[in-house]
Amino acid sequence: MNDTNTAKKRGLYWWPTYLLILSIIMTALVAVMVVISIKYPVPYLAPDQVPMPDEGENIPGPEWIFLLFWQGFWYFGGSMKKYLVLMPVIPILTLVFFMFLPVMHKVPFDRIPGLKNLIEKARGLAGFKRSFTYALPSLIFALVILVGVYKSGHQAKVLGCDSCHNASMGARMGNAPANVAKYYATERAMQIGVGKYRAGKVNAEGGGGEGGQSEVQGYKDANWQMRHMYEPTFTW
């Protein structure tokens, strides 16, 4: 309540102060997206002009966000598939955190011995220092997400798909199946079952496989799809 009264005394209202600040931030974000779209357009002239298969690495794209949440398929391949059950844990915990975020201020953090002194020091600050201190946990969380998005997506070849997936390559490569649900339920499932872990890159550093090599990865499963995004000229 004191913070609200202070803000009103300083003339900081939703209109026009906060709305103006948000408008400036959103305008900057839209400008960045427009610049990226102009500088790195998605190839669409195939088959007349096709990109190279490895184009798109280190070029920002919405696929980066998807790849972040699909990392379980990348790390839990082969016989590690049994651990895929852990994939929903982090999203569920994140959702629960956001659900309780509006009432987090009611949690008595100042009763926790390790945090009591820090909270008291934060309350003693003023101006930008106080705002920054309160915003620090959110900034750290956002930084972790940004690093994760970059680390999981920057190496993906997101602009080279039309190199092979274009109309001149035929019905299987250029056009989607007539019945996608039937394709994945029958033919794709058969490919996964037949391929199992016998197709893919072999880790030569040693392991339990033939000749001291570790287990190879699957074929046409979710792990294969991830590898196809990262290394399309090898995994196809």
C-alpha cells in the first residue's frame, strides 16, 4: 500500500506512465522482429531456388523455442527412452509456480533465517536500486530461459528444409501425406519399430555396443527428428 501511495504521489499511474513504458518496449521488440525478418527471410522459391541444407545455423527463429522444450527427446534416446517420463516435470512445476505467483507476496519469506537479512536490506533501499533488487529473481529466471533457448536452438539448420523438401523431390519429400494421422499411426510407427536403435550416428568413444562402441540412436522417432534438425545432411 505504501508503494502504491508513493507511486501516485510521483504521478506514476497506469495511464499514461506504465502504458507508455510498455508501448516503448513492445515497439522495440516488434522492430527487432521486423529487422530479423528482413535480414533473414525464410526461403520460399524452391524448387527454382533452393537453399543449402545447412542454412539457418545461428539465425534466430521460432524453432529455437520449440527445441528448448524438446530437449528430452535429444538426451533420452535409445535405451534412455524410459526417462522421457520426466519431460513434463519441469513444465508442470513452472505452471504451478506461475499459478501461485500472484500470492507469493503472502509467503513469509522474512521468517527464513537466510533470507531475513537480505529482505530487510532490500526494503531499506530506494529508487532504482530497490526496483532492481525486487526484479532480480525475475531477471535471473528470464536469463536462464534465454540461455537455454540459445544453447538448444542456435545450431539448428532452420532455413535449409526447402533444399530437399520441395515439390520437385516428389510426393514423399515435397508434399505432406494425404492422411497425416494415418501416416504416423501406421507407416511411421512401422519405421520406428523396424529401425529401433540400429540407424543413426555411432558414438565411438566406447560403451556397450558392438566393437566397444556405444548404442546407436533410433530411426524416425522423436530423437531422430531432433538430429535431423541439428545435422540434416547426416541424419536423413
